[in-house]
Amino acid sequence: MKRTHTLLMYTLTALSACGGGSSAGSDTALEPTPDEPSIFATVEIESPVEGRVTTLSGAIECSAGQICSVDISDVAFDETFVAEPAAGFVFNGWMQKDRALCGDTSEPCRLESADFEGSTGSPPPSQDAGETFYLTPLFVVDRRTDAITLAGEKILYNVGYTFDLDFYRNNAYSCGLSGNHTFMVMNPASGGETDEAPLWVYLHGGGAGFYDENGDYQAVGNQTEDTWNREETFDDLLVNQLQRRTLENGQPKDITLTRRIQEGYRVVLVSMCDHDQYSGLGTPYPNNPNPGAEVNGMQATMSAVEYTVANYPTTEVFAHGTSAGSVGVYNLAMSFAAQGIHLTGVVGDSVLSPRVLDLFDAYPGQPPRQPGWTYEGVAEKQGFYSDSNNRNLITPEARIDAGFDEVPLLFVGGTNDPFCFWNLPPIPEAATAGQNNCEWAAQGLIDTIAAQPASPHEVANMAGEGHIPTNTVSTANDIVDTFIGDILAGNPGLPFRNILGYNLMMMGHSFFRPMAEQLPYHAVRSGVAGHTQAVEFSGDDTGAPLSLWNDAGHRANIQAVLDTGTVEMFGMTYASSGPTTAGYELWLDYALSKNLDTKFFIALPWSDFPSDYTAAAYADVWQPQHDGPWHDFIDELRALYPGVEIFCIPHGQVAVEMFSLFEAGNLTDVSVLTGGAGEGLFRDYKGHSHVGEILHDTMELVWLNAIYGVELDKYAYAPGYITDIKAIAKSIMDGHDPAYDKQ
């Protein structure tokens, strides 16, 4: 993203800036400071490429693809931030993450000064001046799966295998001229719809076409308006797309798609019936003879994928496109990435580069395209993903140059591809580089990937190959195999394995609060859907359950949340001031009176004053306490509340493990046991840890696994430590007595 910087004379002040208090429902206050100007906070606006952020006053604008920093100093501030999606996208709320403003809300975000009432911004409490808070909109493709119906079933017997096939029609999306968008699911060989398998999404080719202002249809080769503007039937997808490509003389043809079928992938083939390279976002279909016609290719494709993973057990998800499908799978990956869903990998059987626009300018209407075909006509029809004004934001080169590495991309092309005019004289830029047009068109993307550190992306522009090499018997298919193998060797996460989130109430002290407040950040990143929470904090022993009950203010705050009857999980901690079950019983009784299905957890913190011990002595304090009396304590509560789920989280063991690593010289991320940020494992004699550093970050992962069962070795989280904190957290939870885990 591009970065811009704006200095505005405002001061940002958060409620509950020090001491205890509720972080549930806190507002943002911005108050004037009469002293000399100084920057008290920065609001960093992160505008995705799919839209922008403005304010109602017009004073602030952060354009698409930019990161805009607003330094706030010493004049009263009152601005309402508004998210404006590009055509074809919808605003899906402000991102919920650490230090996010208006996180997990979908209303305009108002940050005001003197009067707190009505302010919707909610930065976390903090004492630190000069902090940065974030405002990030989510723009997504609006789509529907509710109108998808099963339209046919077949059993296919082929070369010793049996295949179950299901054919679906999405009645929400009409084709360009007649019928509806369709897709076909081919279950794993000799398997069925209940078998878990990786998914191979295949988008076939067919070019792109449009109606010009005279109503004439302009396309590729001998195509007419009827070629790709009408519904693709079951046989169209099965015979014309699948069997025609994967069989030769009745035997399997050794190409990429065939290999995936043989390896046991489930395959979904998606139709293209708006002739839009699978990229339409519900915008008008220009000059179409059908009144009100729309271009829906991307909406229908995303819906097909989502329906498949929701109804068929799915692990990894790869997308493979040939020719027009190459454009489709790249845009598909970007559309899912816009909402935080990252496909396992993408194989595009054409090299996508903005340099082709220069070739189109040099050779307008040249075969294989028809004489009246223009890129401008395609762009007008397809909208966002083909708009040349967006070339510096949305092309693979632009995305990768901006740092995109969440989805590995492989582009396979041929230097003798007629679609990049290899057989015509090189344009001047290509001639200067000593390349033909196809070589030159691919070189920009090749250079961009080479410049990205540790890039997961690849280009294979194969000498002498023509159009769509992965649909021919060639070494291109071996390149794809290696690409897939490298991805799977990294044990990637499962992109659509969403976990249903809880509405949590959590209360505790400073050895509890940091993990609770960071839970939303990890929930979003790990695919937890619908996580919400409130946190009540009070320091030291006053954060124990009995102390919080006895404090009228804290009790009222917590009970107000419980009174909604929507709390599904209630988390508490332990302090030496409340060593009996008395305080816990008070809270369990109250919570269960509001929701009988409430689950409970108790998080056992680490022992304080660590510098008084050796690592072994420190472990001897915590470990026996956890394994003996603590589990007995959980058993006592369970006996008092039969049928109620009560589990514990052993995040305190992280301190034990890291103390041991440090003493052995194996924790190189810190230099002292107790010291300042970036140096010490603990920050003070009491044993507090540094927020946002290695001890807390590892404890957060223990919580994530304990509450949501997230597979930490597959969690796409890279905090940048030398120490493998995911492995430490995983080993702690793997070694935890499962009888005291969440069931």
C-alpha cells in the first residue's frame, strides 16, 4: 500500500487510561490540550484497494490502497469516518484487531472530543503517549448461496474408478442471455460426499467478450454472443470441460487436472456464462439486450466455492484456471483475501501482467481477438478487476510489490502464446530488451517476484510453449506438482475451516487481562467467526472473583453484561486473596441464572517474583500447584455444578518454560530475565510481562487453542521471534491433562 501522512492538531485520550475499569463499551474521547503542540496519538487508516475512507466533513480522505497516518495533537477533534467501497463491493464493518477503532462494528466511526456520548470509537485503555490506533474497513464481494439448488446427480465409471458427481444451479445469478450460473462437484475417486478431501477449484477458459455501443458482440476467434452467455449444462461441464481435457482416447491424459483427480482431490468446475473471465461483481452488463442484465461471474464463483466447502468436508483449497480462468482464479484469491480468507494456493495458466495493455494498444483487434475487440470494452463490462485505472493497485505486480504473500501464486505461460502476440514484431520496449512480446510481458512480473524477499510466488514462462501449458502433456505439470508440494510441506492452514465464536465475559487482574484483550486479534486471524467479548479489569488481588463481587462498581459492570443473557462463556482467574470456591460460586450462580448453557474457564497465571528463583525452583512452585491442588479445585467446582462445563487454561506454564529456556541460554529473543521492553522476559520484580512481547504473545496462543481449539502449527501467524512460540504453546496444550480441557 502507499503511505500518506497528515498532521492534524488533535489530542487523543482514551477512557480508563489508568488503573482498573471496564473496557466493555468504552468510547473514544478526544480533548483539547492548551499546552504547546505535541503528538499524543496517531490514527493509522488502512484503506484496502477495494475502497477508501473519508470523513463526513471532507477534512480527511484516505484513498484506496493507501495507509494514511493522522497525527493528533492539541485542538478539539470531532470527525466521523465513513467507509466507501468500490463498485461491486460492500462495506462489511471495521476490522477487529489490537488497538482497532470501531472494531467489529459496521456504522460510521465517530471520534469526538468533549462529549463522550455518541462516540463509537473504542481504543483500548493505555497509559502510553504517542500510541498508534488503527481504523481499517473491510470491503467484500456481496454474494448469495441461499439460491443454490441441486439440479442433477450422476455416477461416472472411468478407468477403474467410480466418481459421484453433483450439479448445482445458482438461481440468484442469471447468465448474460439465458439460464443461470452453474457448477459441478466431482467427489474423490471411489469416494463420496462425506469424505474429507482437499478441493481443486477449476475455472476453464473462453476469453472475454462484450456488446459494443451498436449492440454488436465482440469476442475471441469465432465466438458469438451465444458461446459463453448461456447456461452451461451438466454435460457441458462434465463432457466439454472435464472429460475433453482429462481423457485422450479413453485414457487419462497426464495434465495438472488429471493428476489432482488421481491424487484424491475433490474437484469443483464452475461455469462462465457472463463471458466476464469470472470477474463480474454485480454491476450492469453494458448494452446487453436483456434489460437489467448484470455481470455476476465473481459472485457466482465465490458462492460456488463457499457452498462446496460448507457442504463437503474440505481441507486445503487450491484454485486453478486456464486462459480466462487464470484471470478468474487470481481475482478469486484476491476477493477472498479481502475478507481474510486465504486460499492454499493459486495456479494461473497464463502470465498476468499490466504490460499486456501496451500490447493491446500496439496491436488492436489482432487475432486471435476479433477486429472490434478492445480492452476498454472488456473493462467497461467487467468493472473493478479490469479497470486500467486500478492497474497500480490490483494487478499481481502491484499486489506483490505492496507485500502480498498470503496466498502463493504460480503463473505458467508460454513464450509462443498467440494471446500475447509472440508471432508479431516486438513492440519497441520488448525489442530494446531483446525479447519477444510474450517474454517481455512476463518479465515485469518475474522481476517483481524476484524483488520480494522470500516470495512464495513463481512465474514459469516456458520457452517454446504456447497457450495454457497445464492443459497439455508437458513439464508445466511437473512445475505445478513441485509448487503444490512446497506449499503442503509448510503445513498450511485450512482456509475455510471456520470456528464458531463465543460471546465472552472475562474478568481478572494484570496476569490475565493482556491475554483477554488480545483474544479478538487472534480470533479474527485464525478464522473464528462471530467472536465478541467484554473484559473487566482490576489490579492484583482485587481482580480475584470474590474481590470483584464485593466491589459494587465492578459487580455492576459485569452483571450488566451477564444480564443480557447472551454470554456463552465466562472466564475468570485466580488470586491468593480468594483461595476458596466462594467467589467463583457467586459468579457461576449469577451467570447460570441468566444463561443455563454458559461455559466457564479459569486461567491459572504464572507465579510472581520470578527473580527470587532459579528456573528449576520456579517450576517447582508452579507445576505441582497446577497438577495437584489446582485440578482438585476444578473438580470441586464441577462437583458443585454437575453438567456445567468448567475447564482451565494453563497459560502460567509459558513463564515456566521460557524461564527454563532463558537460563539455559536458549531464549535469544530476550537478553535479561527482568528488564525493559525488547530486553527482559519480565518487566518488573513482581513478574509482569511486556505487552506485545514474547511472554504475552505465547500465552495468547495457549488461550487461543484452549478456547477455540485452533491448530497452532497451522495458524498463519508469524510474530517474528527467533523462538518458535507456536511450538511452545502447542507443546503446553498437548501436554495438558485433556480431562481439564474444553470439551
